[in-house]
Amino acid sequence: MNELLNQLLNKFPFLPADKSIPSLLAWGRGEMKKSPFKIWLRAFLFVQFSAIFSVYFFRDIAAGHFHWEWVGLIYLLCFPVGMLMSRIVPMRADAETRAVLLSMDFVYLVLIWVLVIGKLIASLYPAWVFLADICMAVILGIMSGRLGGICIRVRRYKLAAGFLSR
């Protein structure tokens, strides 16, 4: 079985030479980037999603399909989920560059894509508009909670590595 798997993996030249599980997982995470770049990118995406979703919230609330209280409640319920998800983001302090390095978290990426696709499908049917609004509130809650959690973790890493003084 392992030989068959190795033969299959050898057909993909872009994979790492060592086809062990740890090296494939490290390869799958991608390149680690400095924390300011990743944090600003996440903040930019959160602002973009917030702006786009606000237009939909105003439209749906004005039409009576949804309520601001529901948006707030769903957001507040999903914020801690995002904070917890920030704990699975791979990161490490690099003494050479005096920065915290982060890499991609595929669990979060898949979750957001599933929610966005669910929102798109739900918005196609007028009777399901409330589901699209729920998906949007969940996305915003998870995104903001995760961003806040990542910022807290990066600060802790920087303090522990001596990059910052208290």
C-alpha cells in the first residue's frame, strides 16, 4: 500500500522530495510569512467582507427578512469560536528576523469557503434569505474572533521571545 502511495505521489514533481507525512503537512501549510503582513491581510479581508455584508444586511433588514438583534447575537456567539480557531494557526518566533511567522490554516480556509458558498446558494432562493444572513453573521464573527486571537498570540510570542519590552 505504501509503495502504491509513493508511486502516486512521485507523479507530482511539485511535492517535497521526502514524501513523509510531516514533510507533506509542512509543505501544505505553505511559506511562513511575517506576522504584520498576515495580520494586515486578514484585517483587510475582514473590512472587505464587513462592507459587502453590511449592504446585504441593510437590504434584508429593511425588507423584514432579518433583524439587527439576530446579527448581533449570531456574531457574539461566533466570536469565541474564532478566538478558539486562532489557536490552531501555525506560528513561531524567528530570532533571526525578530518577527513572528505565520502560515496558512486550512481548517479556517475550508470553513470560510463552505460558509461563503452556502451564503451564495441560500441567497438564490428568496425563502432562504435568512440562511444567507446567518452565514454572513457567522463569517464576520469567526473572522473577527480569529483576527483578535491571532493578534493576542502574536503579542505573547513577541513578549516571550524578547522582541518587545513590557
